[in-house]
Amino acid sequence: SEKALEVQKEARAAVASMKEASAKFEQTVAEAEKTCQKGSSLDEKWEEFKAKFEALNRMAVEKIMGLGGGSSSDLRPADRISVARVAQVLRRSQNLVVLTGAGISAESGIPTFRGADGFWTVGSKHYQPQELATWEKYNEMPAELWRWYQYRWGICRKAKPNPGHTSVVELQRLAEGDFMLVTQNVDGLHLQAGTDRSKLCEIHGRIDEMRCDERIEGSCLYKLDLNNIANLDRARATVMPTPEPAKDEKEECLPLCPKCGVRQRPKILWFDETYNEAFFKWNTVMEKMERCDVLLIVGTQLTTGGPRSMVRAAQKAGAIIIRVDPEVDLKDDSTAGMLHLQGKSGEVLPDLVKEVARLRKEPLMPRLAAMADLPPIPEAPSAPAAASAAPSAPSLSRTATRGTSTPAAARKSMAPRAPSPATRAPSPGMKTPSRPAASASSSSSASPPARAPSRRKGRAASDRGQIPTGFFVYGTLRPDDDSKASWTKSFNEGLEAEVAYLPGASLYIDGRYPAVCFEQTSCSVRGMLLKPAAGGSGAGLLASKLTEADQIEGYPDLYSRTVATVLTDRGVTCPAYVYHRTGKFDRTSCQRIADGDWLSRVRSGPALLP
């Protein structure tokens, strides 16, 4: 059949891609061996090899995954995010996954073992953890490496959970839907802090546990499939607590299994091993990622294969990805598709927990703002004589009628939730033949850190009688929109753009297009404030743009219009026109964008971590 032929074609392509990747891998290894012969330091050798290997791994994954569609261009731009907006996302999450790495434990005094203090001496030779943490090296000199792991455990035993660990426990308690904590750390500090063991996956193992080795003949687990569900209990039954470190490392003895007599090994995932379900719950993790709607990453550089696979799965699932790290470089390709909260986990996470707890006092689906509370729309700005040629502003009455020549007129006989594709935004991720979207003169391609929006609910109700100075746009009218709507560029001509927030509102996808809804909430919508450029005919241009926006938005049949106060990234408040659909659609049947940002909507195809 055609379907079978297509599958065979894709399979052949996959095999060809893997062969190409294999050939490049061999070439990379050869180059790495040449590198190791140079006179550079051990650190330089390792970093150069790691960079080459990661580049090859990324290329291979993109080639293979690319068979299913999607590319890195499907990712939203990297951006900074405030504690308030992260809390908004977490409050609305129903399938939250938290991924932690060495950064969160570093604040408890546990070194990463990658610097100068990571050397371990065997005889007259110095080793770094990257050389020691392999099955091959452990099998070569198990007694010596056992002493090294006991030394590392001795350091971990002195550490105590820090505010970052306890905050993760609080996030687990505050989560209303599913919650899972995945950690790369082997120190056990999350459990010490109080994390529910049933919601914890330690994907790199635990340094305070040991087990039988399935690769040693005669062991309890010899050649056992560690991903077979039928074998899980048998494999986990071999796990035992690691003996306390000896006071003198020379007295350390390699332990033997009391059942089979074969030497034990740390329950640690080594660099030359793969993840499995029996000891690392890896299949459980990836199944959870398929349903994940928010991935919160804390203290990891995502340099190992497992965490990178989790990020790719989250992107494919359409999850919002938030990364907490002291250093943020939005120009780094690896930051694409993520929202970044800058700061140390022990400082940022406690504030985040407080904000989530505050939002928990609101219902998950807030009540609508009463229409009577929305301010009346003021008169349109009058155009000066110099701008008399500009189209006159339409009546601002909510019952105003439009001419049948407007783009939205074709929808008059259609249900509000089924607009013509030619008059509104396409489905998320879909492209329409049109001019590419262009940035206004003050686009936010490198926006400063987002400020926390006002906590005041129903902010629009305070704007009675204020004259709007521009438009708050949040969908296809914003200059950084990436859905290729045909009207975006022309509408932004002559306008300056600035990142802004609309408090007391939520953003939904109603059918094919974005829809703001005013609610009794302290959550906000992120968009742009568009104002006439300095030196232009402000009042005349605003009147002309109002006419154009009415036509694009299908006012008043499809969208309502009001004036509300918005908060810019600079902390300035401004009254602005806002098109909204409060009370015009069923919110419970529509997707709500958790962070209130149109750019965070689910794209049509799977995206890949660059």
C-alpha cells in the first residue's frame, strides 16, 4: 500500500541518516584523539571533545527527528520572565515536571567535581571525574574507584538541603495537577528536604546506594533486561545501602553481594551507560514528558543526553519551558524556546513559592469581570488639520455597524467562533500566504527583564474617562507575531512598540485566533503597547489605525473594544485600546495560554532543542 511504501521510505531515510551520523562520529573521535595528543591541559582536552561530541549528537538527533516534521524555527524566541509570570504559569499547570541539576546542590556546598578540586590521584597519575565515571574504568580498577565514590559520598553526607530544595517540596504541595521531580543529582538532598519519593525520579542514581552489576558473569542480574517490566522487582531487590565511608580511605573495602558474591557497584549512571527503568525510572520520565504542560528547569546546563531528551519531548508536547539559572544569554542558540528566570535557585524559588501560594487563593477559572465594570470608550482622538486626509474614526458605540467592504464583513453570517481564515489569525503554527511580519521601530527582540504586572484585579475598571494613547496588542497585530498574518506589517507602520502587560485578564485560543478575556484575577496578558512614533501625526494616525483595527478585529460582532491601563516593561502605566472577547465564548472549551503570551502557543509540528 502507499502507506507501507511511505513507512519504508522513511525507514530507509532514517538508516541513511544514522549511517551518516556514525561516519561523522568516527571522524569526530579521530579528531578528538588528535586533540588529546596536543600539549593542552586536561580540562581543555575534555571541553573540546565534549563540544565536538555534543555538536554531532545534536546533528544526528535533528536529522532523525526531522523525519517527523518540525525544526528549531518552530520554537518561540528566548525571553526573560519575571517571578510573577512564572507563578502564573505554575498555578495553571496540570502536568508539571521539575528538572534539577548540580546548580541547586552547589548552594548546599556540594562541588560539581569538574574544576581543579575534581582530580583524583591513583599512584602517580591524576584523573578527572569524566575519566573515572565509566563502567570500563570501574571494571578496570574497582577497588580504587570504590574509594573515590566513598570520598564523594563523604562530602555529600555533610551537606544539608537549602531553600531551593525546600521550595521544590512546597511546589509539589501547591500543585493541583500531576507533579514529578526529575533530578540529575545523586546526593539525595531532595528526599531529605521532604520530596515525596513516589514523585521523584533520580535519573543518575544515588551515591548512598549500591547494587549488583548486570554486566558481570555470575551476578544476580547478569544479562538481565533492565527495561522489562517483569524484571523490575528482581533488579531493585539487589539495591542496598552503601556502607558509611571509613575514617581512613585506605581501610575501604570493595563490598560483595551477600547472595551471589560478585563485587558491588555504586547505583550511579556512568558516562558509557544508558538510562533504564529499573534503577533510573527513565521510561516513566519520558511517558510523563508526553503529557507535560510545564517543564521547570533549575540548575542544569542541559549538557547530558537525558535532560536534552526531556526538553525535546516537552517541546514536542507543546509545554512551556522555564529555566532558572544565575546566568542568561538570550543570544545562545540553546536558550531558544525557553523563558528564563535569572537568579540563584535558593533565592528565586522561595519568592516563586510565595507568589504561587497567593495565586492559589484565586479559583483556577476566575469569574469574568462584570461588563458594567469595564470603562466606557472615550471619544476618538480628533485628527489635526494636517492629517485631515486620514480616514475618519468610526463611531465608538458598541453597537456601531461596519460597511460590507471591510475584511470582516464576510463573517457576518458565520458563527463568532468560526471566522474566515482570511480575516483572522491562522491556527497556531499554520502559515498563510502573506507578507512576513516586521518589527516596529521599537521591537522587543532583546527585551529587558520583565517587570511583575500589577496585582490589582479588574484594572480596566479604573480607566473611566481616560483618553487612550495607543493600542495594547497581543496576537497577530503585535510586530513580533510569527504567524505571518497579512495585516501585521501594514498595521505597525508609523507605530512604536514596547513590551507591556494587561493585568486582570487571561489569553485564550478561541477556535483559530487569540482572545483576551477580562477576569477577576491578578494574572496578566503579555503583549505590545503600540503608540504613534515621535514626530508623527499622533491623533490622526491613531484615528486611522483605529478604523483599520476595527476592520481586522471584526468589531463589534467578533470582538468588543474598551480602554484599559497597561503596564510597560519600564514600569510606566498607559491607557490603551484593547480588543477583547469577554463573555463572547466558552472559556472552558478553549486552550488558555498559561503565561498569557501568544508566542507561547502550541505550534503545529514538533520542535527540536537546538
